[in-house]
Amino acid sequence: MQKIISAVAIGMLFFSCHGPREIAGVNNLSSGDKKDGWHLLFDGKTTKGWHKYGSEKIGSAWKIKDGY
């Protein structure tokens, strides 16, 4: 039991120390998700499709830096 708890703790530590760009598949939809009509809110590169409430643009304050 102790080995299982240790393995879980190490896994949690690993995933908490790495950003989304370092974990494969974090910003992807499965084929089933796509079939169900889901869409990503962020493509990991641009602000394409983003806008402020009541406006067509997001404003100059919003920037994409290092994929975030």
C-alpha cells in the first residue's frame, strides 16, 4: 500500500511541476469530443475567436506569451 501511495504522490508532483506545454495532449480534443461539437477556447498560439463582451476585439492588454 505504501508503494502505491508513493507512486501516486510522485505522479502528482511530476504533473504539478510541468506546465501545459510540457504535457502532451493537454490542449487537444478527442475525436469523440469533436464529434459531439466541442471546440477549444485556446489554440495555444493565438487569440483567434476571442472577444470582450459587447466588442469584436479583445483589446491590447491581452497577449499570448510562451503558449499561455
